[in-house]
Amino acid sequence: MQIHELQPKHKNHGKKRVGRGGKKGTYSSRGMKGQNSRSGRKFMPMIRELIKRYPKLKGYRRFVFEDNTIVLNLDVLEKIAETGKIINPSFLVAKDIVEKQKGQLPEIKILGNGKLTKKILVENCKVSASAKTAIEKAGGSVKS
């Protein structure tokens, strides 16, 4: 076989002219308006890099999850709890102190504001250092 006898394996197809009527329709899968629907030159790579560097707006592609922790103080627990009661998120939802968030029990953090005189057991809640000392001083305990 000589070099002049070589033939391409696939035929060369011409560029398809779209948007000129026919089966594809007027917009021919290019969308309605804008730079991408026009014929001719596309985005310049330099401009595209600049656009990609812009910070994204707050509501679009938000990757930071909100902290859905509900904060309670010791004075709230003093009002609702009885001596020897177990305080956990399901107990607080049952007492209508907090509400479920998206159908799930919320995370709860207990802070040390107020006085506590009742002996209580705190479970599955985040507790600040001052609240922990106040609960243990009243005779209760904190279980993570």
C-alpha cells in the first residue's frame, strides 16, 4: 500500500446549519436569546475566566449549612422541669418549648442564664460550662 492510496476511515461531515427552519425548529436547541444563541464568536476565554472568579451570590449554590441549634437558658428548665426529670430534645418538643425542624428533633444548647434548684438529668444536649456547673450544683447530671 502506497501513501497516496490511504483513505480516511470516517467521512468528513460538514457543519450543520441550524435555526434555518426544518425539523429542528427556529431556536434549534440553542434557547431563546443571549450570547449563546447567536451565531459567530462565542465567549472569549479571558472574559470567561473573569466571570468565573466573581463571588457567587448568597442565594445561589449555597454550600454553608445553617446552624439550627436552639438555645435555652436554665430559667426555662426551672419552669418546666420537675425534680428527677430527664431533659432531652424529645421531652422539650413534647412540652412545646421547641419545635421540630424539617421533621427532625433540633439540636439544643443549654446556657447558664438563670438559677436552677431542681435535680435534673440532661441528655443529648449541648451544655455550656456555666450551665453544667449549675446543673451539677443542684444535684443533677449531664450526659452527652
